[in-house]
Amino acid sequence: MFPRPIQKSPPWLQASYKVLLPIALIIWLLPLIGIAVTSVRPSSDLAAGNYFGWPTRFAGVENYTAVFQNSNIGWYILNSFKVTIPTVIGAVGLSCLTGFALAVYKFRFNLAVFFMFVAGNFVPFQILAIPVRDLTLKLGLYDSITGLVLFHVAFQTGFCTLFMRNFIKALPFALIESARVEGVSEWKIFRHIVLPLMRPAIAALSVLIFTFVWNDYFWATIMAQSADVRPVTAGMNELKGQWKVAWELITAASIVAALPPVAMFFLMQKHFIAGLTLGATKG
Amino acid sequence: MAEVTLRAITKSFGDVKIIKGVDLQIADGEFCVFVGPSGCGKSTLLRMIAGLEDITSGSLSIGGKEMADVEPADRGVAMVFQSYALYPHMTVKDNISFGLRMTGHKQADIAPRLTRAAEMLQLTHLLDRKPSQLSGGQRQRVAIGRAIVREPGVFLFDEPLSNLDAALRVQMRTEIGKLHADLGATMIYVTHDQVEAMTMADKIVVLNGGVIEQVGSPLELYHRPRNLFVAGFIGSPKMNFIPGTAAPAADGKIAVTLKDGTQLTLDGRGAKLSSGQPVTLGIRPEHLAPGQDGLKATVKLAEYLGSETMFYAALADGSEIAVKADGLAKAAIGSALSIGLNPAACHLFNADGVAIIHGDLTR
Amino acid sequence: MATHRSSRWSQRRLAPWLFLAPGALLFLLYVIIPIGQSIWISFYDWDGLGAAKWIGLRNYIDLLDDDSFYTSLKNNVWWLVLYLLAIPAGLAIALFLNQTVTGIRLYKSLFFFPFVISQVVVGLIFSWFYAPDFGLLPRILGFFTGSETAILADERYATFGIIAAGLWPQIAYCMILYLTGLNNINPEQVEAARMDNAKGFAMLWHIVIPQLRPATFIALVVTVIGALRSFDLVSIMTAGGPYGSTRVLSYFMYEQSLSEYGTAMGYGAAIAVVLFAIMLVFISLFITRMLMQERNG
């Protein structure tokens, strides 16, 4: 309702709005369009100084092939999946339990525990870094997928708990009371009543956590050393150093690295936005 | 046997006392309605009987057993929630049988109960639907069905009809009444709608501010309200209250002088009162006779409902009075209206609001 | 009967703790306890391998004498202040896009796009965008001013260049928050205000923005946290350079303790504690507000 629907404006304004939309979008995405175009440019174009003109020929296939042949990026992407997927399962799974506990039961330290999760979720990574790396070393999990996953699960449980608890709190409490009057055990209430109703929250959180963890760079840098553990974000930094000015390769690799979360976003857009904006409408 | 006994029950949330000492006896098989304005504590009282709220002090027994430490599920009660609390992801069948399945009942035991409840509530053709595919009345029946299959001694209803439209409400009222007759179980029913209370109850409990104002059958409350609150709450349209003074008169009668100067003589019925004490006269609109000698009033508003006509008039001192007249009665706004007043229908309340004389026409 | 009764009762008492245990223990182990450990380490001189030596407040005193610390702190303030621009900018784009014309959904998604991409990629994109000789921005600037500037190589501009890169996804985030908020505005209130002759900016200021408060609060939280967490872009785009001019506290800490040559665990921990203390101010504000909501709701 606000601003006033453009359909109610004079025709010239409607027309200019429709012209302005794509122009604004192009300006907004200019950096992205730039690298997309560069990634299909032959390297001869760059050498000849043709940075902005139409590519002399489409070199997408050779550039992207080169990216996979000249680097470990395939491995890195596989590593990212190996870190991200178990993290999503772990963090979302654990937070279904914690969220249920905090939303349904009244007990003495309920709010204290809840705000422990919320506050922990906001802290700077650097204050955790030294002890977490130490702990991981002591567990013998340094430079391993498991070590990264364990930390990510623990940390993301904070945000997930906030999300799940608020989601369950918004369900009608009479559903739970009604089951209690019927003598249903607490676990069965969770399993048969609350969990099925949490599906949208689980979907939303899964896409969000996937994106967050996939895009993590800091922990990938300090917890992984070897190529068979390093996720793609950390890998990209290495490739940047390795290729220096071969921008057609760097840009192509960037696009490859960005692709999985982007695909996730477009496939699960509704859930993604619902998750990100939880709380943006009430409170 | 599932009689319910409450003794000196209180409930506090922090420093706030919601229930301030309730004693109540509900007989086995009785249909008992808790009625009162919002915030009177009626729902809290019901939830305490269900075991969903702890009892702060006092004792509660169901079927002669003390219930303080008994879990809701073990009390032999079933509850129908205001919101119905249907599980949105389950079919009607699963909703109704869920509690039985979760508490380890055998399929052979569940099936006949389900069939019986579904037939009783005409839900048989809806068993495979989800709640979102049902109308309001159907959802309501599913919620009741969920209670029935548990075969409880006591049914608890928490404002179950408040989400339905008027026509459906009337229909469900009779259906619940029929169910009560069929099952013979004890039912405790919370509502803020006094019409619902009057039509369904064997026994009405009028609650206000966390205490019981009066307990009795519907007609008892209508004819013999114990105080101003009950007199004003039960009956629609509301009873008229006219301030005045009273004094003893000859032959055990009582002389009442209303604020506008009208003099009346009522049958004393043994009531004791001091001369000139302030009183409130109560009379129901349906017990007034417009066009006969009595109170002198001016018509302020007339509502022609067809079956009856309501006049809202003002006495000389400005006090307002509602009169229920025949559907053919007519009076122009601003015209004078003489209102006849049957002394036998007059209630008299003292300055504390307690009834001194009941205008009980049944005796 | 009695045992049955008490078992149910204790089930209800015990249940929340059983549900909480796995998540809460892991969170304690990896998040809460390490905060305390970091504070503890900040009082030691420790290279991460050998024995640690208690030096009290020495690390903090050294920080006060360290120019890099002041540079980082100053840059953090810039980040914080400039990052807040993402909120009005996000609102502006949201207002621009809050129409129902054909294809608007796709436009909204594409405007949101930058947020989905990893900061590493955003950093690379902007490095390319800023690159001297062939980057798009120097070309554009060169066209207007006649001289091309290598933004990331210039001490004066480098930090702002990085912040601009960070704003790109952050604006997208704020935009999506506001689009959702706008979607949930009470249309009757807007209509009532129209009857009261509120228009344009007056409508926005008096009617719309107050209703967007929940969205604004979340936008503020994520923007402040995002600004103080800035690490990825600095690391990717300049690695703190040129001459350490783009360091922020998080990157400075990384250099000291975590990077290939960083072995000053105690010193790094002290930097982290300072950053944590700054964040704590904001975290406390946010938590207080959320707590108040919790009490009222």
C-alpha cells in the first residue's frame, strides 16, 4: 500500500518506472555482470586491453574447463559440501530439540538459557578462535572436516535455537495442552505434534544455514590447512594468489564457487526469505 | 461416579489472586456451567480442574479422589478447547484417535470407539479430511469427538462455541445437550454468554472477580438472584435498577419511595429493614406493563423487533428504564409513557447489593 | 498409581533438560567457554606451543602503544558508521521495488542477489571492479576526473573501497527486511492517513516508518554485527594493506595470532577481548530490548 501503487499514477510515470527498473538493476548488478562477462572472455582480449567491449569470441567453455583443470577447485567444492551438509543436519536437528525445550516448558533458567544462545550467536569470531582451534587440536580433529563441522554445528545452534524457539512459541499452545490432557508423553508430543508442524521452519533454516556455512571464510582459513579439507572460500583466496592477473580464470572460479548457494536461493527462495526476515514483521 | 468437589480453591499468578476461595460440588452426570464476565476466573477454574494449572491452595477431588498431584491425563477428564486445538497435520481420524494411540491402546480397542464417536457426531464421511478442509461446526465436532473417544467421566468445555456464528451456535448447543443426555457424563462448561448458560445447564455457577456469586438452577438464578451482580448478569434484556428508599409499613408490608417520587407498597415476606434505608429496586423489562398506571416516563428510544417492542425511557429524575412490550405497541420518541409495575415481580436490594426481597413470580 | 503419577511428574520436570542437553552442551563447549578462555589467555604471554607466562595487563598496555591498534580501531569506527547507511539505502530500494508490476518478483530476487554470494566472491568482484588500468570504476571515475585512481592501493581510499564492497550485500539484506515489513503494513492505517491528507514523505515518516520498527530493529542488529565482524573482505581485498591502513580489529587479531606467522596468542586474545567488549555494548542493548519484548509479549 505504500508507496501508492504505480498503477494509480499518470501513464508517463508508469512508463518511466518500467524503464527505470531494468536500468537500476543493471547498475546494481554491474560488478556482477562485469565478472560474468570477463569469465567468458578469451585471455587474449584482456592482454589486448579489451576489458569492456564485446568479447571477441565466447571463451566460456575453455575458461571454465581451465579452472577445473588447473586447480583443485573441484575438490574444494566437494569439501564445502562435506562441511556444509552435515552442519545443516546437525544444527537444525539439535535446535529442534532446544527450541522445543525453550518454547514449551516453564522452568527457572528458561530465559537465561535462551539468551545465552542469542548472545553467543552475536559474539565476534576472534574471541572464540584461539580456544576453539586449541580444543580442535586436542581432540585430534585439526585440519579435518569433522573438526570444522563440530564447530559450525555448535555455533549455528545459537541462531537456530533462537529461530526454532520463536517459531514453536507462535504455534497454538492448546495443541500441546490438549495432547497432555490425553496423556501423550512429552517425547511423543514433540515427535508427533510439534515436529510435523515445524517443517516450514526446518526448510527455512536449512537453506539459511547452508548459505551461511558455505560462505564461511574465517573458520575455513584457520581450521583447514590441507587441500583435501579446505573449503572453496579459503580455496578461492589461494587461487587468487596463484593466478594473479588471469582475471578470466579468477572470475570464472568465483562464479563456480558462488553457484551452490545461489542455486539454493533460487530453488528455495520462499523459505530463504521467510527465514531471513523472521521477526521483521512483529515484535 | 465422577462427581467433582472443590474446597477452598485459590489461584494466584505471582501477587495477583485470580481465584479467591471457591467451594463447589458438582454431582455425577450433572451439566454445570461456569458463567461470568471476562476475567472472572472461570477459564482458570476449568483449567485447574483439567490439571493444566496448579492449584495454589485448597483441594480438588474427582470421583472422590484427591487430584492435587495427578497429571491431567490421569484425571479421567477430557477437554474441548476454545480454539479446538486440532492438530493441523493430521486427518480427522488421526486427530480423534491420536490420544488413544499414544497411550498404548490397541487398534482393536480404538476402532470401535472411533466409529461410535464419528457416528454420534456425524463425522463418518469426513474422517479422511484435514482440519483445514472442515467448516467451523465440523471442526467443533471433531474436537468433541476427540474428547468422547477417551470415555472420560468428566467433560470440560472452554467456551467451545465462541468461534461459531450465531445460527451454528444454537445448533451446536442442542447437539451438546443431546450428547449429555446420551453419555450421561459429568460436563463442566465455561461461557461468558448467559443465554448459553440458561439453555444448557442443570446448574449454573456465576463467577465474578474470582469468587462465586451464586450457584443454582437457571430458573432459580432468574427468579431469585442473590445480589445485584447476578440479577444484572442473568436475564436479557438486563434487569432495571431504580434507586430509592424503603421503610416498614403496616401488615408487614414495605413502603418504597423511588428517586422520582413514585410510591410503592411491596409484600414484606418477613424482611427486616430500618426506616428510610437506601435500597435498589430491581424489575425485569418483561415484567413491566406499558400503558398501565404506575411510573411516569418519557420515551427516549424504541426498538421494533416484530415479536416484541423495546422502549427505553427516562423517569423524572433521569434514571433510565427499559420496557419490553407487545410487538404491536407503539410510542413516539419524546412522548409520555405510563408504566405499570407488578409489585410481586419487584426485587429489592440493600445498600450492599444483597437481595432483601425476591420478586419470584413462581411462588 | 502413585509411582505412575510421580513418573509423569518427573518426566515433565526432566524433559526440558533432556531436550536441551545436546545442543546446550555443544554450545557451551564451543562458544561460551572459549569466551572465558580467550579472556584468560589475554593475560598471558604465549606463543601457542610452549609454556604460557602470566603477564597481567601487559598485553593491554602494549596495545595502547601500538599504532596498528589505533588504525584498526579507527577503521572499525568507520565501518560501523558507514555500514549504517545500508539501513536507509535498503529502505529506499525496498520502497522503489514495493510495487506490483509484472516481473517484480524477479527484480526483487535479483536485487537481493548480492547477499547470497560469499563475501570472498564479493571481495574478488570488487577487487576486479576497482582494479587499476582495467577496472570498471577507475574507468568511470577517470572519465569524469581525468585521472584514474587505484583505490585499493591508496591509503586514503582503501578502507572506504572495502566498506563500499561490504555495503553492497548489506543493503540487499536490509532491503529484503524492509520489503517484508512493507508487505505487512496495515493497509487500513495507510488509507486512514490518506484520508487525513498525509502524503509522500509525511506518510513515510509518520505512518510507514513507525510500522516498520521491527524490521528496522533487525536491520540495525545485523548491520552493527556485520560491521564489527568485517574480516573476509579485508582479508581478500587488501590483507590489511596498503601499509596496514585497512586493518580492522578482527583482521589485526588474525595477523597476530592465527595467520601463518602469527604466534602472539596472548596479544591476539587481548585484541579479541577489546573487540568483544565493543560488541558487548551492542549485544547488551539488543538483548535488553528483546528481553523487554519477551516480558511484554
